[in-house]
Amino acid sequence: MKSLKLIFVGIFILLVYTAISCSEENDDPFVFSDEIISKENIQNLGKYKAIGYSKSNISYLEFTGDKQYLIAAAYDGTIKVYDMNQFIETKTFFAQDELLSMLVNNEKEEIITGGNTEEVNFWDYTGNLLSSYTVGYEIHSMALSPDCNKLAIGCESHKIIILDLSTNEKIAELTSDYHYVSNLLFSKDQNYLFASYERDNNVILKWDTNNWGQKELIKQESSRIDYHSIKQYATDKLVIATSKNAIESINSQTGDAIVSYSAHTSGVHDIAISYNEELIASAGDDGKLIVWNAKNAELFRTVSVNKEVMSIAFSPDGKYLAFYVAGKGVQIWAINK
């Protein structure tokens, strides 16, 4: 009798599973619209592709300038290259232990990595090591100038190293009273370098790139936080994601607060700004991807994925939004026709 009950239970579960599967198969398929993601069509933003999984959290995502590849860097030192025409992984290679920073140099078609090995390494898209530069300090952040001629390297120490990429020679060494340089960002006009420090106080300094002299302190936190991501919006605004719930926008010249993007319930890991600067997308520790009006912080769309969203990037043409979900992998979202 007990065996018969188990058989009936098994049949019932199978029927339910089959019904659900059939229902899912009959759902309207995703039809890529080839539209730029905008505030007008943001409600049609949906999951287009799932293109990869990583055992280690992917901390950095960046499209190449021609949108042909998506580069993903994991904390364990693994670099994955995804072909965006076929949405497949074309190359995986090991860069270094504890990879703490990654950039793409579109001018030279290079991937630049840094971390605890105290070296900056330059790779091509197939994983060949092209060159290395020994810094001598653990590397926590890097920034590429808009003309791709200079590389700023932020160290765990008090130093920022500036490299001339045409010669791979050091042209400046910036030292302050603070250390642990967690983020670096060149201004769009290349006149300034913004640097966030997390020891002994949480500050953002603005360095003058014309003479590499310290310009001024533009932001200081009264409580202990982690700076996770800093991006420039328009010509005079910085957008800052931290371990606090809210994303902040400040005037890049004065440090004055402009607007706060408040909807996450825990820290924000990463932010991305669309190519036309209409949208800001944020990746939250609370398992939410949120898309905002960049100008006034109006919330356009919230997507709950129930796992940490670690990194995020818009494609150069604005048609794709890529992000990494912890334990699930890299997802590509686009506008569903």
C-alpha cells in the first residue's frame, strides 16, 4: 500500500513538472529588438542570453570598444573572453592570483590586469602575455586616460604610479597622507585624476594632471565605508557607489552633493552609465539590478535576481546590459521586441 502511494505521488510530481515545462515552452520567446536601451523602452528590458559561469566572483566586466568581445575578470585571477556575435566563451586564461583590477585598452586591443603580484600585466584578447611592469606594491585599482596614453595605478601603499603607455615608463609618482587606493578615474577632459582612499579616512582627492600636484580634497566620509565604483557623468559630476545603500552624485569640482539614488537595501557593488548618459545601472548586494534616470535619480526599473549582483556594464552602442550574478554567471539583457 505504501509503495502504491509513492507511485501515485511520483506520477503527480511528474505531471506537475510536465505542465510547468510545457507552460514555459509556450511562453513567447525573447525577440531581440536591436534598440538602444532607453527610458522609453526600459520596461521591455529582459534576459536575452546567459553566457558563462565562474566558480569565483566576477569583479570586472567590460566590453571592447567595437562590442565584439565582453571581458570578464574573476577574483581568482581567471580572465574570460566572450564573443558577442555568437554569445560564447572563446578564451579563458589565468592572469594572476587575487586579481584586483582589470581594464581594456581599446586602442591597443589589450587587457590590463593588476593585483597582489605587484605587477601590471598586458595581454591580448587570446591570452598571450605581451608585457609586464613591476610596481613593487600590491595593486588595488587602475585607470586609463581617455586618449589611452596614460595608465594610473593605485597601490595599497600611499602611492599612485603614472605610466606613459607609449614607453611603459613611469612619469609620475603621487604620494598622499592616505593609502589603499580603491578607485581611480581620469576626468573626460584629462585635466584631473580622481582617487578614492580607504585608510586612514575615507576620502576622494583630485589630482592635477598638468603638473601632477595634489589639487584638493573633494569628499570625506565621517564613518567607515568602502568605495566600490566611481564614474563620471556629464562633465562636472561624479557618481559614487559604496558599501552604503545609496548611490551619491557630487560636483566633481567642489564635492557638493547633487542627488542621491536610493532604493537598494544594502551596499552597491558596481555602477554603469549608458553611452548617451541617460541611464545609470547599479548592481547591488541585495540581489537587485536597478536602472535609474541619470539626471534626477528617478527609478525606472528594478530587477530582482535573489543573488548578489557583483559587476555591470553597458555595451558601447547601448543595446546590451551585462551583469554578473553570484553563483549564476554572466547574463546579457536587452530590449525584447
